[in-house]
Amino acid sequence: MATLFISDLHLSQDRPEITQLFLRFLQGPARQAEALYILGDLFEVWLGDDMVLPDYQTAITELKTLSQTVPLYIMHGNRDFLMREGFEAMTGSRLLGEEVVIELYGIPTLLMHGDTLCTDDLAYQQFRAMVRNPQWQTELLTRTPAERLELARKYREISKTETQGKEAAIMDVNQGSVEQAMRKHHVQQLIHGHTHRPAMHEFKLNGQVAKRIVLADWYQTGGMLVCEAGSCRLATID
């Protein structure tokens, strides 16, 4: 059996084919997994456990079914950071913190969504600090569903405009930040998503070979990381 990692599905009503692909994944490969980790941005937007969008309901039901036989761990992304205890109950999942170390077949491995590593993108980091502020979140959750949807639409438009004007390198991780995070947790292996640049990077850290594995997004097709004892490989989900 293998442990599977996915991220950046961005499920939404605008891409029903990706939702269907995810459902097939949950009913197929995921059923055979030792555990499934979703490292952020499962949904395009999550506006609170009290207002689940209709297009998400089938996926939530399938996650709940999977969780009855396969351990399911989900991390907040930059789009769905308002998931709380209600979401855990709905899906049978366990929500993870921003930086979590697991023993992956004997290898201490740091799991992150990855957005906090993009420290060259100062505008994004400022926005992130605002929306992750508990006071800001509390105020948002007091708004009506219509108001929350409108605010999400506004922020998406701002994000699209700003992204188009940024250099690609700015939106990627900062190597110094990567090494700092790995040293902080005393690991030589890191798995993250967010950047949508799937790859397996090797570099020297503390005089030893270290590895940073980046998960694929689900915009054109699905991608996963398959880890077994002694190896990890990136794979496509058809």
C-alpha cells in the first residue's frame, strides 16, 4: 500500500470535469491507499462551514465515505483556510496545521501548503497576513452568504490582475525560506503544493542531500505523489 499526496484541486462549478475526476480518484486509487493527504486548495473557495456550496456536496460525501476506511488528512490552502471543525465532521478528515512533520516510511518529512515559502511575493504575504488574522475571519463569518460570495469574487479578480503583472520567479518559493523551514523542523524532505510546478528538487542542506517535492495542480488533469517504502514518484491521474 502507498501513501498518496495531492493538492491544488481548486474544485468549483466552473470545472465540473475536474470534480468528476476527483470523484473517480476517491472511488478508485484512494480506496487502496494507506493514507491520503490533501495539502491545501481542495476548493476554489470555502466561505465557512455554515455555507457549503451545492457543487461541493458530492465531493464531501465521497470524502466521508473514504475516511471510513482510509485515514484522511487535509491542510488549509490559500483558498480554503476557513475550514473548521464542521468541515472535519462532514468529511471525516483531520485538519492539519500549517507546518506538520510526519514519519513517511522512516523519513521525517515536512508537509506544507507552500504559500508561506513564497516570501519574494510581498503583496501576497501582506494579503495573507490580513485574511489569516482571527479578527478578520470572525468578522467575515458574520456576513451573509451573499456578502461573502461577493467578497470572494472581488478578491479573485484582484488576484488575477496582480498575478498577470508579476514575474513568475516572484510567485515561486524562495530557496532560503525553504531551507529555513526545513532546518527549523530538522528534516531533509519537504512536500508542498501551491506553486503548480510539479517537480522533485534535490539540493544540499546541512552537508547532506535534501529533497523538495512539489505537487501538481488539477487544472488540466489530476496529479498525485505516490510514496512507498524507499521511494516517492509523481504520477498523473487520468
